[in-house]
Amino acid sequence: MKFVSIFALVALSFVGNLSASEGKISGYMFGDYYYVASNHEKDIEDQNGFWFRRIYLTYDQGLEENFSTRLRLEMNSAGDFTSRDKLEPVVKDAYLKWKYSGHSLIFGIQSVPTWGLIEKMWGYRSVEKTPLDLQKFASSRDFGLAVKGSLDSQKRVNYHFMFGNGSGNGSENNDGKKVMFSLSTKLAGNFIVEGYADFEERPGTANRTTVQGFAGYQSKNLRVGAQYAHQSRQVAPGVDDLKLQIGSVFATAKISEKVWGFARVDHLMDPNPDGANISYLPFDASAKANLFLAGLDFRPIQNVRIMPNIEAVFYDKAGGARPDTDLIPRVTFYYIWK
């Protein structure tokens, strides 16, 4: 209750000072009614219910001389099918930004370059995270210093470089740091490509290196994309590095004025040792897997969406046996205020 009270007091403080400071409050909520129809973990089969997977409350404040700041709080359910804890807010973003001539310098807790473009092209974070985010290859936030912007006047070539703690939005607890860089370009005919790489120095001999490529197409009524990512993880002296690879394709299309459809397939070319710890959709950590998801997006009004969808995870054989398929139909709700 202490954290919830602080959250409420901060929100009321923002509202009380809004007109004087000319700041802006915005946010959104999304979650599901879910049913675990089948799962490799028999203990959670037939579980069902409502949960919030994300609640955002964001305050943006413009300052003088092209400076601005953002504070964003987040709450979500545990998503581990066992916890009964109440939702508690955490700081998701807390940064100062300076913009100058098409470039931005950002300091604080902020979004990383890893999948920002891919998530925007996918457009359905409310249904599922992008592949690297889902499989815990990296955190969506880090505390550090970043510079991003365009390299040409038409904003067709864009970059994002960040030097951070490598600790997400948590506190730093080691002397290692993480360097991330993405470079994207818009091609003729609404095509876009992006390359990404990072290096993370972790305690002991546990460094990680990630490379990723993405290509997509976007028009008013259609978005498609494909990505490939490879992560190398040091394990121990004298032991071969752990190699993890992911491929993914997606498509979203407008069906009618208020209805869109979407589908995605992820292929895990290697078992993910962190799979069992994935919230809302735990994977079997011993087997290669294919994730399939599809659904419809009904938009009764501009800032409200209702999205019936289904997620299915099909596993390859591991140790002579094939884990049972994970099958979770859901109705996802998503609403925004600005």
C-alpha cells in the first residue's frame, strides 16, 4: 500500500501543477482475459482470469532552450501464474532530453535502441512483446547517456547510440557497462532496414554480444517485417560460448474501417535457458520452439481496442521427447489517454 499511496500522491501532484507548468499527463492500460488450454507445465493448465500486463502513467514537461524531461511510472501483474501480489509502481522512465538540429542528447533511465523500431512496426506490444524482449535477450530500459537523430535533412537515415549501466531500470551493481547502437534507413517504396549491435560487460566471464537485422514495409493499410538476431553469451573459462538465435516474421493489415488483423511467427533456433522465467507465456527451457500468434483488432473508438487472439508454442523434440504444446487463447483490452 505504501507504493500505491506514493503513486497516487505523485499523480495528484502532477494534476495540481499541470496548468502552471504546461506539462502533459498521458498513459495507457492493457491486459487480457486468458485461458491456458494446454501447456508443457501441467500445473497451470486450465488456469484463467483477468490481469493487467501494463499500466503507464507518464508526465512530460518542456523546459527552456530545447530541454524537456519525462517521468513514467509502470505497474503490471506478476504473470507467473502463482503470485497474488498487488500491483506496485516502479520508475520506467526518468530522463532529461536536449534537442538540437535534428539530434537529441538524453540522460537518465530511457528506452534502449534494441527494438524501438521493430516494436513500432509490429504495432501490437499490447498483444505480445517483440522477440528479443519476450525472450529476455535484453532489457527495454537502461540508465545512461544516449544520442539519437537523423543523418540527413529528409530524416531517412537514423541512428541511436547509448552507453548505459546494463542494469535495466534497476540500480547498478557492478563495474561493467553496456554499449548499444542501431542504424536504420528508409528506402524507396516504404521499405525500411535496420542493423543493431551491442556489447555488455557482465560480472566474471559472462559478457554478451548481440547483433540483429530487420527489414520491413509500411503503408497506410499494411505492415510486414522480418528480423534475425544472434546473441553470444560467455559461460565460463574454457567453455564454449552459448549461442542463441531467433528469427521472426509478422504481418498486420487493415480489414475494414475499424478492424485490423495481425499474425506473427517466431522461431527459436536454440533452447532459451531463460524460457521458464518469461512472464505470461513461460517457455520450456530445454527445447527449440516456434511461437505462433494471430488475432483481430477491433477499434470501437480511436483510443480503445479489443483484440481476441491466440498464442501457441510448438516445441521440437528434446532428449527424445517433445514437450506438450502451449495454447493460450485470450481477449486483450487496450485503452489510451493523452
